[in-house]
Amino acid sequence: MTTSRAAQRIQRIKQSPSGAAADRALELKRQGKPIISLVVGEPDFDTPAHIRQAAWEAMERGDTRYTHNSGTPALRQAIAGKLLRENGVSYALNEIIVTHGAKSAVYLALAATLDPGDEVIIPAPYWVSYPDMVLLCEGKPVIVPCPETVGFKLTPESLEDAITSRTRWLLINSPSNPTGASYTAAEYRALAQVLLRHPGVMVMTDEIYEHIRYGDQDNPNIVAIEPRLRDRTLIVNGVSKSYAMTGWRIGFIAGPADLIQAVSILKSQAAGTTCSISQAAAVAAYEGDQSVLALQRDIYRQRRDTALALINAVDGLSCLPPAGAFYLYINCAGILGRRTGDGATLATDNDVVLYLLENAGVALVSGSAYGLSPYFRASIATSLENIETGIARIAAALARLLQ
């Protein structure tokens, strides 16, 4: 028996399930199999031309050296302007730090603030990385199931029940990956009333999908709704999803100066400065032409509506309309218990996902990866042709199952 040479903190966690699913789909494609991947949460658009132009101009100016650890003043000013303009909240430059993507922002914030045993409330379904990040930081993820009956959203009653003397953070993602659930101003106000009764609980809001929303409402921000939470709230965001800039790796955190300073100290030792060229591009994203946001949102809405109609027509599947992001969280309870042609029973959502990969050539992610079953997630950040073909394959493969 071989003893692992990995640290205990690594042995406590697992590889990202969505990343593993994407890798498996790519491997099958390399083997020549006609796989349609509905896994990756990445816009299929090119980064807008004016943003790419800003990056080229930065290189030509020679802006290719280390920047300030917290980010260039130009980018932090652009972020401050965006937060005031779009979210109605005001932050000084020393209350903003630029990170290597929003994922890095969440991890750095947790690592800079958690002591062993500190609890982090995470509504489920959750983004796959949240619990493992908490475990890496020696914290305790407190998973609060938020079923379909409450729109996959945390209620004030569930929040109150989850808070203990060890609660350090409430971590909210809105619009959500994987469900697209999006908190309204009234829902944030109700959660804020609970938080005001517990002054030791801090709030982290992951708003990376804020511009991909399908309703007419604005992007509510819990600090704008309840300013008394400002001194214990961190806002996490970035350019990856809204501006099709996943590979540029720019995220940010905005919050009280002491927490930002703690993150800055950790970042200076763990990662260092963020890419200077990417920061110049992000300035153009926040300060340049914003019409791309509406154009992309309209395309996502068309894809969402098409995918919803097709999925809800499949026997055994159902899906609530997501209010934002670019995923469908599909209920497959009606499939469980059915048998394949070789006699195997599909007992879990993971069984369903594996069956569809092998028998329909469609790659998906099981709901168990997001903390709530029986569901699977399908990304609609791909062409209508892929969506229509993929769902047709799913329907055909499920129709071959035995009741």
C-alpha cells in the first residue's frame, strides 16, 4: 500500500467535478467519438474587439511589467466606477483588490479570514468549488439545502437555523451556477434582516453572472439594499462571463479596507501581481462600449427558451426557467429506477449522466456535484445547433430505457 505524499489538506478535497467532466468529454472527442459537451461554463463568444485592442495598445506602450499587488490604479478606478454606476455602492481604491479571476478571489478571501473550525454557510445547489475551498482553509462547510420548491434560493428561516456561534461567512452566488436562481431586492432585504441580528456573520456575494439575467429587474446588491452590512460584506466579481474574457483571468473583491488588506497580504505571498495586459483589457471592458452585454444576453435568452421547451417535452425530465446565468438545472427524478437495455438500473443522477455520455454522446454534470440531487446541469453557452442536437440525443437515449 502506497502512502500518499500529498498534504492532508489536499486529501480532504476532490478534483473539480465540472472540470473532470469537461476533461472526460475532451478525451472521448480525441478518441473520435462525436461528443456534444454541455459541460463548460464558458461563453462561446470572442472577447469584444475594443477590449482586445486595448490589450494590444498596452503591449505597444510597454505596459508589460509588474503592477501594484492590488491592481493598477486605472483598473481599480474602473471597478469603483462600475460598482457605483451599476450597483449603487461606493468603494475607495484601497477597498478594491484585483485577483486572478473570481475563483481566486473567493479562495483568497476565505484563506485570509478563516481559522480552523470556522463555519461557512453555503446554500445548495452550490458552485462545485465552494465547499472544497472552505475545507482547504480548514473551515467547515455548512450546506443548506434549497430545494426546487423554494426556487433553489436560501430563505430567511433556513439562514437563521444554520447560524451558530462558529459561523464566519454566508456565501451567496446570484445569479447562481448551477440553477440560474437570482435573488430579488425583496429577498435580499429579508436575508439582511436575519444577518443584522447576527453581527459576527460576514457576507460574500459572488456576482460573476450579474449581467446574464433574463428578467427586467436590475442587479440587486445586498450592500445597496442594506448599507449596514457594508462593513462585513465582500463583493466578488470579474470580467470572465459578462465580457467573454475567461482566459484573461481578471476578478476583483470590493469590501472594507481591513479585509482587503488581509487578502492583499496573502496574495502578495501566494500569487503576486495580476497580468498587466489583462488589467488594461479589463479597464476597456468596464469603461468601454457596454452594448455587447445586451447582445449576448439576447442570444443566451433565445438559447434558454429553446432548451427549456425541448427539455420539458422529454418524458421524465423537467426544468424551472433560470432567471440568470447560462445553465439549466434539470430534474431527472422521473428517470430514476428505469433500466438500460443490459439490465442496469439508473439509481442516481450520476448514473443518468454516465448513461447519457456513453449512449447519447452528450456530456453533462450530475447534480450530486452541486449538492442537490436528482438533477443534472447542462450549459447553454454553446450554439443552438449543439443545444438542439444534444437534447434530441438525450430524448432518444432516454426513450430506449425500460420502465
